Amino acid sequence: MVAVPGAALSAKALAKAAEFGIDVVLMPGWRPVARLVPARYAPPVELWVRQAAAYVKRRVELARRFAQGKLENQSALLRHYAKMHRDAKLAKAAEEVLGYARALNAASSVAEVRQMEAAGARIYWRAYKTLVPPHLGFKKRLKRYDPGPVDPVNAALNLGYGLLKKECWRALHLAGLNPHIGYLHKPRRAQPALVYDLVEEFRPAVDKAVLALARRAPSALLDPAKRLEEMVKTAAALREDIQRQARSLAAAIRDGLGYVPWSLK
């Protein structure tokens, strides 16, 4: 269940949701800010201890994997369109993004991982822009805090990413992981850093859905209700894959295994 802007839930309804294990997430402005955790929830302390230990011993390694997953999937999306249109420029951009993903293996700090990921992302978004119909007004990737009006493509991306955060938070909770102990994103007060980590490798799936909609049915992006409907479908379609990744991450942390990022199909 998602409590969106303007929604109201009674204490009785919340109590029933907790009793029956219904997942309730509060998303004012389409950004998940809180979730209902039943009082009987028993956190898996041993896994949390190992998760904290991994933050000390394996942080750079795990940060690399989340960033690599994102860049590899961004490269795959560009490569798909390069083959479809026989576009040499797109193919080159795909290879450059993939080059940054591979270079991450040599990164020796989280700061270096972030720098490489950002460099690859800049190439990706420049190439992505060329695939969006010009009349939709997509000039660059805008963040939520950027001032001024937001074009429909950025609005859909922001919405899709917000719903991804909801799904990743749920998946990590079910897998027994502490959502606040992250690796690529620095743990901060009131920020579920691990949620943001897991979201990274799934972002290109939202990018792909938004791009397909922009090219196939741009009018849907101009309609807020249809935009919401399409992004809800996209996030729901990823739910099982996200849950599998969360379980895989839990196993990697619990058993000291390597973590393999999710691959865009």
C-alpha cells in the first residue's frame, strides 16, 4: 500500500495493516519517507552485525558493485538502441560508459567510485537525450532540487525512481537487511542509504520504460495520471527481481560472498 499526497489513514487502518503484514509506505511528493514496521518485527541482529562489519571491511568492494551494475545497465540500454538504429555515436557512448564500469575495479576509495560513476553517467545522459523526441523538452537530467519547471520526461523519471525506492526498501526489509547501513551512499541520519544503493542498478530499467513511452506514446507522459499508471506498472514488474537481488545481497554479506549486480534485459 502506498500513502500518496492527499491520502489519509486512520490509526485503526494502520493497526490492521500491521496485524496482517500489509506493507505501508508514506510517499509525500512521491519520495518514500516512512514505512510501517509492526511492533512484533524482530530484526536479524546477526545479519545486521555482519552488515556493519562489511561497512568497515568491504565498503569499497560493495560500492563498486552497485556503481558497476548501474553503468553496465546504462551501457546495455544505449547498446540496444545503437543496434536498432545502427547508430555509431550511440555505440561509442555505450562503450565509453562500459569502460567506466570496468575501470571501477581499480577504484581504491568510495570517493573514486562516485567520481567514475558520475563521469560515466554524464556520457550516458548526453546520449539518452538524443533518443528523446525533441518536442518533450528534455534537455538534461534534472534532480528534484533543481529550480524551475520540470519537463514530462524528468517528471516520469523522478516518479519512477521514487517508486523504485519504495520497492527496494520493502525488499531489503524482507531480506532482513538494515536499510540504513549503505556502502556506495554514506549513512546519514534519516537516509536509508542501502535503499539508495540497491536502487542504482535498477534505475536504467526506469530509464528504458520512460524512453519507450516517450517514443511510442508521448501523450502519456504529458498526462500526470497516465504517467503515474505507467511508472507504477514499471516498478511492479521489477518487484520480483528486486526481491531476488536483496536476498542475494543478504547472502553476500552474511556468508562473505561476492555480490553480482542485476542485469538489464
